[in-house]
Amino acid sequence: MLFNITYVLLSILIFALPWGLARKWGVIPLMSPLHIVSLAGFLGVTVKTLSYLARPDYAYYSYFVSDPWEILSGYIYLTLFVIALCLGYMSRTRKVWRADKEYVIAYVKTFRRNSVLFAASAGLAVFVIAIFLSARGFEGITQAASLDTIHLLNSQKVERIEGQNSFGKSFAAIKSLFILSFIPFIVLLLRAQTNKLPSSIVFSILLALLIAFVAILQGKRLELLDLILYYLIVIAMCGQRVTLKRLLALGVMGFAIVAIFVVMTILRSTKGDISTADIDLYVALLPIVGSTYFLDINVSVILVNIMQADHTLYGGSYLSWSYAWIPRFFWSDKPAITLGPYLKQIVLQMNAAGGINPTGPGEAFLNFQWGGILIGFVLGFMYRKLEVLFLSQYGILHYHGVITYPLIIFPFIMSTLQSSFSGTVVTLSLQLVLVMISGNLLRRYRQKTR
């Protein structure tokens, strides 16, 4: 019982400390970097810890570790990592500073034609869907609306992860193009919050539904959660409060997303035979609490206790982005950029293809063991620098901060907390280039239409 209480108290500290600091020092309310760390900690540690008290078999670490002291050592490591991250963030906070919502509103007002924004976003989304389906062997875009297509794509995702069919063919380059359809969507969402025009609101809702459909088609369950977080970021950048009306809207969105998440999980579990589908809440919810998503506690507990010294990377994974750009055509045996396969197959000695999310703290431990706590400080420092850079007056006007922060900086923070650093850098670098080019093209278009 004493151990369980300690686990719970540390899990509360992991999300409460960054949240408390973010309330005072965050550049924007609700969705500053430390708010995001707090959210990832709440979902990855607090919710999972409470779930494990009721269902110990949900804990992924239970397959490797059972001794309470060993479990506690994982909690201590993760707590120290989060404290170091907060210290790194605070090292760049000399005064309380807030983003100027007037610059956000002025930037958004220059986009005058909602219909053009909607057509651009919807057209780009349909274009990427067509390319994606073609790459997967489907004959036409019309097949996207088929339930059989949705079922097949979701079941194939598990087959690739488990190594049964072409693991590694994730079509990341094609999926990266989808970021282009998010740019007009974010602008419309901002306009819906600032000018309240019916067209802005209707177009935003329609695009949200289209984006949710594409996420379902690709089997990306967590991108459904991103829709809620985009909405919160937009509210925060506009300097608005979360009213009861907005809470109700978020509640409806949340309920719908959880329902879709459950359905997608069930479709994955059928592995091609939809007749075997069964509504089992245990199977449906296990990917949330039994996975290594978010700022996960499982990986920290496992690595602190079973990792061998000869598996230490000594900073190698933080530099692998440097050779990621070399095509496999020229380097056929190029090492994997992401750490998931290394963690699963080498460190955990699991005889299966695919990978496991290493998480930010987990990657730090893989590289420097307990010295990885210092990586938390570096990440916190980076988060603050990026926040100020893109949400300053200059950043909003010249770096398209109102677009870049939700589409690039927010995913960077979340991905470096739950995935591997170099894989995140490679993916988001390409998307950042696309966002900056698109932003500059839109700026020229605005100037010509004034």
C-alpha cells in the first residue's frame, strides 16, 4: 500500500509541477510547452498509475519488472527528468511575458477569403489521400469512402507493425505533405475565433471532419486527439477563455474521438477478418494505458532496471538525424533513425519486428543512463527558446508563428516526450520547410489582394 501511495504522489508531482510553472511563465495560457509536458505527464503517468492500481495487468512494465523497489526507481528517474526539464525551461524566464493577441488577430485578418482557404485545404487533403491510396495499391480516390478500405488499412497497420507485411513502409514522405492542408485549416480556425463569421465556423467544422477522416484512413489514432489540442492552442493564442460553451464543444469532440479510437482499435485487432470484430473495452482501452504513449512511465521503469551497460548509446541517437537525409538507394544498410526497433529488439530482446516508443526520458537513459536526467534540462531550454521565438511579435509576423507553433512546435514537444529525437527532427524539418514556403506564398497572395 505504501508503495502504491508513493507511485500516485510522484505521478501527481510529474504533471502538477510543470502545470503550476506554466500558469505563471507560459507565453500563452493552457498550451505553452510546460502545459504540454503536464498533459503528457498526466496521460502517461498519472492516468496509467491510477489504472494500474485497479488493473495491475494493464501495466506494460509488469512483463519485465515486479519488485516494488524496482518500480519505484523508474518513478524516481522520471520525476527527476521532469524536474530537470522544468529547470531548463525556467533558465530562460527572466520575466513574465505574454504573447500579444493583437498581433495574432492582425496576422489572421489579412486572410480575407474563407472560401479560398477552405478550397485550398480540402483540395490538398483530397490530393494527398489520392497519392496515399495509390501508394497502397488502391485504384482510385472513390475507394476512400469504403468501409472495407478503412478496415483493410487499419488492419494492415498492425500487420506492418508486427512484421507480417512490409514493415517500414510507412509512406512518411507522402504523409508529410498532409501538413499543407492543415495550414488553411489553422487560419480558418483562428478566424472563427476572432471574427465569428458563420462561414469561418462552418468551414472549420467541415475541415475538422475531413482531417479526422484522413486520420482514420491512415490509422493514426492520436491525430484525433490533436484536433482538440489545435482548438485549445488557437483559443490560447487569441487570448480567449475556455467558457462553458467551449467546454461543451470540447466534451462532444472528446466523446466522439474516444468512440472512434475504440472502433479503430477493434478494426486493428481483426487483422483483415472483420467477422472476428468484437467490442471488448479491455482490448479497446489497453492501447491507452498499456502502451508507451505520452510521457510514459513504463519505459522508464523497464530501462532503469533491465538495461545492460553495453546497450548504452552515448549520445548516438541524438546525432542520427545527421545521416537520415542519405537515401537508402545509396546506403542500403543505413541504420534506423528511430529508436523503437532498437529498444524492442536489442534492449528488450523481443523476437518480433516493429518497435516501441522509447519516450524522451527513455531515450535519454538509453544514451547516458542516469546521466540522461540532464537531457531533460536541455529539452526544457529548447522548449522555451522555441516558444519565445515563434510567439514573439517578430515570430508571429515573420516566422508565421500562429501557424508554426501548432503545426511544428507543438508536435516537436509532444514527439520528443514520447518518441525519439532524431526521428522527430527529420520529420518536422521537412514539414517546417513546407510551412515556411507556404506561409511566404500566402503572404505574397495577401499583398496582391489588398
